[in-house]
Amino acid sequence: MKRLDLDDLPPKVAALLGGLEPGEELVLVQHGAVVGRLTADVALAPSADPHIPPEQHAREVFENFRSAIEDEF
């Protein structure tokens, strides 16, 4: 899997990519030709339950991150 850090991109591009709604598609064009499509992942959407305290959400994010790191190494 390829990885792109939004911090390495120009601010306008990072804002465009970071602002995609779940399921929204972004078409990549070069010299007038479509070279790719990106679709925002539904898993990146904010929690559907607004009653979840921020601490629990942060804990879930950390656990997912830790699990991903452990799987990688």
C-alpha cells in the first residue's frame, strides 16, 4: 500500500484531500487526462454517535494506531 502524508503537500492540496466527505470521489487529472481516482474512506468519517465522549474516541484512535503499528512491525 502506498502512503501519502498530508503534511508533505501544499496546504491547498492537503485541505482538499482532508476535506473529502466519506464516499466522495476525487478525480486526478494530468495534462487533461484522468490518471486516477481517490474515494474517501467511510472509516475516516467522524463518529456517527455524538454521545461518545472525546476521551473514548481518542482511546479508539490510539488503539487502532497501535494495532496498525504492531501489524506493520
